[in-house]
Amino acid sequence: MLRVDRRTATVVKITSKHHAERPGVLALPPGTVGDQQGRASWLETDELREVPLSDFRRRVGPVDAQTWARTQRAVR
């Protein structure tokens, strides 16, 4: 989550498919999104989404400081 207000959160899409043609695609460290098999995942920072807080099903967990800093720079 990048931002949260009373009813929504601004998020970055997490995907298991690498789309190198898209700007702002960042690799996540293996296992970051709770995948027990440690498969690769990517953030697509070029398309932010507003999601109602009631739509969140589970917490994936924190991201390391280096990945968070790269994400913040990419979405500015």
C-alpha cells in the first residue's frame, strides 16, 4: 500500500508475469508475496490502483527497505 485514506488504499499491482515492455516494472525478492515456492513476482509501478479497504482479503507482509525505496522512487 502506498497510501490509505478512510475508505480506500492506493496500491501497486503485483504480478507473477514479467512484462519487460512496461515502464517501471520492479522485481520483488523471491517469496516476498507469501509464495511458499519462492517464485518470482514483479511490481507494475506504472499503473496505480485505488482499492476499497473492504476488498483486502489478506496481508501479504512487509517489503524490505531497499525494495520499498525503489518503489517510492518509481511512483513519483
